Amino acid sequence: MALHRNIYWADGCASGALSRADASRSTRKTRCAHVNTDQTRREQDFLGERAIPADALWGVHTSRALENFPISGTSIARHRELVAALGSVKLAAARANAELGLLDERRLGAIESACGEVIKGLLDDQFVVDVVQGGAGTSTNMNANEVIANRALQVLGLQPGDHAEIHPNDHVNASQSTNDVYPTAVKIALLHGLDNLAGAVRTLSEAFAAKGEEFRAVPKVGRTQLQDAVPMTVGQEFSAWAATLAEEQARILDSRGLLSEINLGATAIGTGITADPRYASVVLRHLREITGMPLQTAGDLVEATADTGVFVQLSGVLKRTAVKVSKICNDLRLLSSGPQAGLGELRLPPRQAGSSIMPGKVNPVVPEVVNQVAFWVVGNDVTITMAAEAGQLQLNAFEPIMCHGLLQSMDWMARAFDTLARLCVRDIEVNAAHLEQVSAHSVGVVTALLPHLGYAEASAIAKAALSGEGDVRSLVLRTGTLDEARLDELLDPERLAGVKATAAVGEEAMD
């Protein structure tokens, strides 16, 4: 069986939204069957025997995890990228084991077929363990091992649970440990999520850039510390937001290098115990072929198995991006405040009625939801930081909460940024008449006249203007320092905003 890269990226991910919903429904049904069904099979581990729903592909280890971790109510199937990544890792391991003479062709073919279905999302409803779990990801790994083993048995025409033929541990998990499978799968999932998020940030940046061009000549007054500053254009404000987001896209993509370093082949703690010495390099080659990703084996597998610094670093990048976008949303809400008693410079597209009691009220609901996503991402960052710090000796037991937090943050951010671009930024309008009026009477324009008037005289003019003695233009003309033509040139809105080429300040001062 030859899996093309597109199976992972296209088939496996295009069905993401549907398979998440389907997986949630199927998981609920499977759990009910786990409790109520009379159609069962018996499976055993070293703790004892259990009844498993006859039609379930998961087994006794997953059954115990369902009982032990009824925490979030969210199954790992919610993270489509993680399930696909687990299928990719198990497929690479099977091919490596076969190449090294540790797995026969018959079993290989059946396991390949089962892994292909996992990658495509066809078995998502069988990935039922909770995203929040103890055991450093063992329940997730065993859920994958059992599903793949039992589906492979069906491919061979055998019944699930017939593990003498294909065993979850002896065959599907051969040459592996949770401690190298799970973090490898997490990194592959994060790499996929990273590309998706970077695309959403790029789209949002482009939406702001388009508005920057549309509003490039609309004058306004800039503000510092919420006080009037100097003239600028609305286009400059939007273009600055676009540039901020372009920088964030670059920082997000910078994280790919660290995430591409994996510890597959380390088995339990990095010593490679139970694995053929050639296994790490062979499985890496197969995994790179399956995913199309430039993965690399870590130089020190003991260090790589214990270290979760990459997750902390990535979480910090996500927090940085979320905080910056949240700040932009604060600006949008402030600039659109009103429409009568606020700043009223921007008009955000109305998306729904804003009040159950105040007729005609419309709220900035899209920026508000993006703000809330940012708050959640910041909270996830704290959780990931504490989880990384809590690791002990050769392993960090808390990678599941790090995995869930990172994947959730990236998913929510991508959705929120897409919503912001699509339902808000692209349809923003400006209150041009209001902006032109405010700009024309702004005292801040006197700053541009400093080289010609000096600070003391400019300050006196500003004070007089604020006292209602006249506008800046008329007050300057009264001084006789500048003639009307020269003053109009210096107070040209585009020149004040720096969007029109002018002579050097020193040359102007000499006129």
C-alpha cells in the first residue's frame, strides 16, 4: 500500500469539521454501548478481564481510560490532526519493522490498510479517550494501537480481539513506546495546525492591507495615551495593523524548525531499549515519506524525551499573536464606538441585534469574540508553562494537557482570525465627513510647524486654539510668520500624514 502525501493533507484534513462532529456523536454512542450493550467480547490485560462492546475497535486499555478519565467530555478525535498523525507514526513504524525483518508481509499489509483509514479520518469515532488524561499519553497511544490492531484483524477476515494474530503491543506498537510515539505525533499535528494558523494570519493581514489602500488618503488625528497627537490617515492605521500581522505570520512559521525535531526511536526514556539500532533512522525515512515533512531525529534522545521546551516556546508565540490581534480588536471597538456618543470614526458591519431591550443597538460582536479567544490562549499558555515546569527526571507526564492546549489555541485562533477578516474587516467603512471635520480643526497640526515657528510660538498658538480663539491656520496667519500659500502647503493633509514626498525639513526651515 502506497500512501501519497495528499491522503494525509487532503483526504485526512478536508473532512476535519465533519469528522469532529461525527466523532463526537459516535463517541457518545460508543460510550453508551460500553455501559449498556449486551453484545460484548472479553479482553484481558494484566489487571484483569473486561467486557468490550462487540463492535468497538478499541479494547481493554481504552476501556479503562474511559472509566479513569471522564474529565473534559472531549475525546482525542476532536483533534483530527492528532489522530491522523498517530496513524502516520504507526504506519511508519510498521514499515520500518517490516524492513528490519520484525513484521511479516501479511501483518504489514493489514496494518497499513488500518493506518490508512486512521489517516483519512474513517475511524475517528473509535478514538474515544479523553483529551485530559494521566499517563503521559499512554491512553492515547493504546487507543491507537487497539483500533489499528482490531481493524487490521478485520482486514484479514478475523474478529476484533483475536490478538494472537495481530496484537496491539507486540505488532502495532513494536519498537515503540508512548514516550516517543506520542510527542512525535503531537509535533506532526502541531506542524499541520501551524500552517493552518499561519494561513489565517496571512488572510487577516491581507484584509487589513486592502483596507489600508482603500483608506490611504482619508485624514484623521492619531492618538497617544487616548489624547490627540498628530495627523495621519486611516490607511496608515490599517496598514500598520497589516504589517503587525505579517510579522506574526513570520514568527509562527519560525516555529517549524523546532517542531520538526522528533524523538521517535527513543522508546521508553531515550536509550532505544527494545528497538533495533537501525530503527530510528529507518522509521524517520518512512515518516518523512508519509507526511512530506522535513522531520529530523534529535541528536540526544534522552534529552529530547524529557524536554518539552518546544511546547513552551510555541505557546509563547501563540500568546504573542493572540495578544496583538486582541489589541487591534480593542482599537476597532474604540474607533467604532458610538455611533453618536463615541469616537465614531469607523463603521463595523452590523452582524446582529445588540440588545434585548435597546432598539437599534448594534455591538462589535466579532472583535469581542476574538478578544475572548485571546484571553483563552493566554490561559492556555499559563497551563502549558506550568505543565512543562512540572516534568520530572526522564519524562514529562503532562504532555496531554500541553497537546490539547496548543492544538485548541491554534484551532480557535485560526477560526477567530478567519471570522474577523470575513465578517468584520472586509466590510469596514469610514465616517469620512466626521474625520475630515475633526482633522481640519485639530490642534495637533501645529506640530508640523515647529521648524518654522519654534516651540514657544507653536505652544502659544496651540493654547490659543484650545481656548477657542480660532483654528491653527488663522492664528498662524495672524503672526505673519508664514504667508497663506506656504501655510496651506505645510498643512496639506497628505503631507502632514507623511504620504506625500516633500523637501527636507532643514530646507523648508531655510525658506
